[in-house]
Amino acid sequence: MKDRAEVVIIGGGIIGCSIAYQLAKKGKKALLLERDGIGEGTSSGCDGFVFMQTKKPGKPLELALKSADLLAQFEKELGADLHYVRPGGLILIENEELLKIMEHVVEEQQKQGMEVRIISGDEARAMEPCLSDNIIAAAYSDLDGHINPIDTTQAFARGAAALGVEIETHCPVTGILMENGRVIGVDTAKGKVYSDTVINACGVWAPEIGRMVGMDIPIRPRRGMTLVTEPLGPMFHKVMLDSRYIAIKHHPEMAEGGDEFLKLGVGLSIEQTAHGNILIGNSRDFPEGYDRSVTYEVTRAIARYASKFVPFLQDVSIIRTFAGLRPYCTDGYPIVGPVKSVPGMIMASGLEGDGIALSAVIGDIVSDYAMDGTTKYEVDSFLFDRFEK
Amino acid sequence: MRLENHPILEFKRGKEIHYRFRGQDLVGYEGDTVASALHDAGVRVLSESAAKHRPRGLYCAIGNCSSCLMTVDGKPNVRVCVEPLKEGMEIEPQIGYQPYDITKVGKYKKSDKAGIVETDIVVVGGGPAGMCAALEAASHGLKVILAERNVKTGGQLVKQTHKFFGSEKQKAGTRGIDIAVELQQKLAEDPNITVWTDTTVLGYYPGNLIMAEHEKVVMGIQAKSVIISTGAFEKSLVFPNNDLPGIYGAGAVQTLMNQEGIKPGSHVLMVGAGNIGLIVSYQLLQAGVDVVAVVEAAPHFGGYEVHAQKLRRAGVPILTSHTVKYAFGKEQLEGAVICELDEKFRQIPGTEQEVKVDVMCIAVGLSPLIEMFSQAGCRLKFVPELGGHVPVIDEFQRTTVEGVYAAGDSGGIEEASSAMLTGRLAGLQAAQDMGACDNYDALHADYAEQLGLLRAGPGAAKIRNGLQKMREEV
């Protein structure tokens, strides 16, 4: 491993690999350091949603739309089949109370110029005949899609390597080298590397790197569990979520005194992969430490909850379950950009459940910063400085 | 074709069952699986593979592999080798991955029967090891749930028509099929044992919580200890066209012939001359099927001499230092080319011989089914002498995870008599570790001695080496 690099990226997940690739395209060859293997953490413990409707109106939605277009462009230029499709997405609505809230959410999104609309239960069933009769309406947008997150991460890494990026896997960073209050490199299990720019793209593990330079990064691992079914012929055409999680985002009081599913943090997400397996999710909880195991209660609840929306699923065999950790940032926004108090350090973490969808645009933003210290996007609100006031 | 006259077995056909295959009306009998009924009707090509659309037939016949997936009553991916035939069934071949016919399935029914049941011990797998483990643990007053994936217990015993070896205590001189019946009766009579058949264990969760699908309903079993006796699956052999219908694992041929009473074909090439290969060859002769030859890659066959003698007397050649070069056939097996091997197991050009067979039976060993040990976090080790990856277990059948025990082939490939004893040992140890045993020392000494005798002979040297290797780091 070389002892000097223009830029050091810590973290070989989808964010780190996207940054490495786009930075190389702009002319700087980074050294990418990964403690395990490429994409072995959060980027392979998740679904493949590139969902627009779930993004907060405003900056996050604007960036997500940009990112979705970039992903399509990268799939072409990387020459890899990432199974990226945009068949449209449904947010399923079960009752009048949820419908009212979703009507309001959709109105706000429409004001931003987003193509989204409320459709009836029958219209939803015409799109997806497997849906239960209990669904009274849905929010629908043509813009939603999904991608294979593992292949995408690997493709970014391969694309970066082809442009001369050096990737060092199984190489944990053990310290950050500082001189006169600024970053001058990193210390690793394989030796020291000097660099003026170090990017922290460690996701849920970003706080560990932060602590090395006295940063208190408010990211916590938030676990999500997913069930994988036997492979089937085409059953679903769209990607799907239920409306309750979104309603709660807008009306937190709805979460109180909820049913067993709410208590366990269980919601609905469904996508069918190109291989025919159906991924059924999902859940939210804060485990002990970095515990990535699945639990009996939650996996069972996910299966039961999904069967309410899609009855035939109760006859389908689950062949696997897995859990991943989302980098949850306490204020709900990612931490992206240079850190004023630690010159030389750039943050690129805390995207919670949006990391796959936003990977392309975050890579663009962070590679801008690493090139010129600034970016064409207006994303000052994502800076770490907001926690230092 | 069905077997009518058999020197040992008597096949009592149940009532007629009418079903449809590709729109054609066919008749089977109660007690048939879908696969055995189709075999009787001459249907051996069951489906097409997903990617290359190659013909697929039965391979393992015990629900382990995915070679026999078909669409039954609108439901794809049904393992027809273990699916009981029912009146009015509509059976279709599966071309790659098929969607569900949601007009036929999926009426949402609330199943609040599903909860968590508590027990002292759960035994996963109702073969000889699991049955003995359950009986032993229950004899010390512990409540036991025995979970078995198939519709009945007995595992591979239910097709062993040969008489067992060993001493009287290990049922020497008794046929496997009769041992199975005896153990099934004892299980049924024991008030401490609940036998759950048609129960697939889905997962192990920390604290010995088991998720299982019991009669199509997902249930939890909270146990104090878990005994894993999931058995083994048949190894495959690599040669061109090894996926043609008509090429079976040896156990599948036994299942068809000895359990379902179906003749697997007319002319058989047996691959592998260990005990299983030799015994199944002889059973094929008993069923009136021609065994063309037994080929064995090693320069010496691995099975007992007595089994080999029976074959030689019947004129079946046992060709050592031979292997299958390739198989051929359009939709299903029509023949194979065999050839000789040199001392380094390389094929010798010019030694090829063509054999016309419609059945090839692969008996090249077994691999332990270790998924559950892995999921429970038990330490695993690769020990080829024991069949591949095995859980690291001590002489008391304990794995490296507290409260998780191994019994039978899932802990290392031996034979049925040893499996029954490791089952006894596991049940006994689980009871002892829970403080439920009064007479542990005497029982343990007895079982350990019997097991020691089974493992003492020259034929068991491989197992002894394997056990030593497996325990090196314990």
C-alpha cells in the first residue's frame, strides 16, 4: 500500500465507492480503505429501493430526483447490469385517517412539482392484482424504482479501480494523523498513509472515526430486518410501502398506543428482485451495539403484517432473513461536507435508509468538496457544523 | 411401474387417487407422493431449470434438493418428492420460476393459533438419532417436542430392508424398517413426548427459541435445550450431464423402491461401492431390477465384504478404479460412458465403455446438514472423514453453544446404529445438564461402550480419524 494519497476515503460501502468513482472521474485518485470487504456492511443489509415519495419535500427530494437520474447514467457508463428499473411505486393506504394524511402529503409533493397522485384501491389492484381488498387507496408515482444495492456498490468500486483508484480491503483505520490542528493522514493496520484530505464514509461506524479527532458524531445504528422468499415468476411490478410510517413522520402522536406491529417498529416494504425473490420488510429498532442479528418477534411480525396487504404471501416460503444497520442521524438529515473544526476532514455519512437512493448524488457532492472545497449543490444544511453551535 | 412381488416388502395400496398432469387424467394411490405417482405413470421429466431450461427430475427424494420442484394447484416450487398426492390435484411442470396463481391460493386467514409453546427439550429431526434422543430425554421425566419435516418419523430407517449388524443391544439381525416401527410405537406411547410431524424448523434464535412451521402454521418453541438431528444429504458427482432425469441419489432409489413400491427403471449403473452403494444394488436385484455394474473410483471398495459377495454371486461386476466419464440422453438418461482411473484418479484414455442404462444411482457419500448448528453459532470444522463441515462436538455430544447438542449424521456421517447411540447420548447429556438424571453414570458408560464397539473395527478407522481431527482443538 502506498504511503501517500491525494485523498483517503474511509469506508467501502456504497457511499465511499460512489465518491471514489466520481472523484476519479474528476481527476483525483483516492485511496479507499475498508475494514472488511466492499459492501459488506449496510450496503448489503438493505433493500434496493430508489423511492422518491418517501423523501422529505425540499432539499432531500430534489437531491433524490437528481440521484435517481445519475444512477441510470452510471449503470450505462459502468457497463454493469445493476437491475435498475423505475416501474413506479405505491404507498398503500388502509383507512380514511391515513388517506387524509396522505392526501395532504401528496399535495405538498405536487406543489414541489413532483409527479405523484392518489389513486383508488381498485386502481391499485389493477396495477398489482395481489393486493388485498382492504386497501382503499394508494399514493402512486412513476418515479419510484429499485436497484441491486450490492451489485451497485461493487460496480462503483470496479469503476473506481479501473480509473486508477487503489482499494485496500481488510484494512482498518486505527488513528487519524494530525499536525497543527489539521488532518495530515491516517494510521492503519497496514501502515501510515499521508493525505491532506480524509473522507469519513463509514456510515453507522462513522462515530468511531469521529472520536479519533474529538468529533461527537450523532449517528446511531438503527436495525432493519428483511425476509427473502423463494424465487417466483413475476408477481409484483411496482415497489411498495405502506402509508403508516409516512403518516407517523408527519404526525408522531399516531405512534402512541399502537398495535403489536407499531410497537416492534414494523412497517411494510415489498420489492421483487430480478432473480424472482421477493424482499419483504421492514423494521426499525435500536439494537445493543452493532448487533445485526434477526429476532423471532420482528421477523414473524413482518411476515404477518405483509400478509395483511398481500394475502398470498402467507403461502410463500421464506428462505432467508437478514438484518442491516442504517446510519440514523438524530436530526434526520445526513452529515455531508467539510468539518470546519477539523480541517482536512470531510463527512459523508448518516443517510439512514436513503443511502442507496442518494448514493450517486452524495458521491457527486463529496467529490466536489474533495476537488475544490465547495460544491455546486446548496447543501450547507448538511454540514457537521450544525451540531457544534 | 409398481413393484408387486418383493421378497421382504409387502405393498398395500390405499384407495385410488385421481389427479391431473398436464391436463391428462391419471390415477395413483393413497400413500403416494406426487413424485412416486408420476414415476408410476412413466413421468420422469418433472420440470425445466430456470436459467438453461434443462430437464429436471427427482434426485434426493427426501425434500433436500430442489430438483423436483413443480407447480401443484397453482402453487409453484412444490417439492413433489415429499408432497402427498391428493384427490383432484392439478400438477404442472415448472418452467423456470413460475408465479403463483392467486385465484387458487392466498385467502387471508387469521391464524392466531400461532404462539410460543414451551418445552424442556426440542429435538429437530425425527430419524433414528432424533427418535432415540427424544426417548432417552423423556425417560428422565423431561417434556420433549420432536419436530419432523416429513409426514412420518423414521428418517432413512423406513427404507432399510436389510438386517442391521452390531450386537443385540443395537438391534442386530433386525431390519431397519422394523426398528423404525418399534421406535415409532415407543414415541407414541411416551406421555412426555409430543411428536410434531409435517413440521419444518425454520430458524434458531438466541436462548434456544425455535421457529417452526407446524402443519402450515408458524409456531415458536421455547426450549431449555435443543438437540439437532437433522441428518445428511447425498453428495453429487461432477460429470457432463449429471443432471439428467434418471440420475438419482442412492437414497432416492431406496425411497422409490422400498418405501413407495415403485420400480425406478430397468437397468441401473451404481456409482460408488461403499456400504450404501452395495446394499442398494442388492435391494435393486431383490426388486427385480438389473444392475449392470457398480463402479468405484478407489482401487478397493469401501463397503463390507458380505454385501459385495452377495452382488458377485448374482453376477454383478464391481469395477474398482472406474468412474463415469459422462452421461447421455435427450430428455432423460439413456446411457453412460465409464472409464478406468489410474492411481492418481486420472481418467485413462482408451478405456471407455458405453453402458445402456435408464437409471444411474449416485452413492458417493453424504454431507451433514449443518445449517442449524451454523445458525446457532456452533463452531464448525471441515473434516472430510466425517463428510465435510461438522459441528465441533465433545464426547458427550455437546456443541460449543450451551444447551445445543448434536445427534446422528448431522454431527458427522456414521451409520444408523451409531446414530441411535449418539441420539441416546445426546438425550442423556441434555437431561444430565438439566439435573434430571439419577442414573447418568451407568447409562453413559453403557452407551459409550456400545458406541465404542461400533467404532472399533477396521472399517471405522476413517470415523475414528475424523473424530480425532474434529476434537483436536476442543
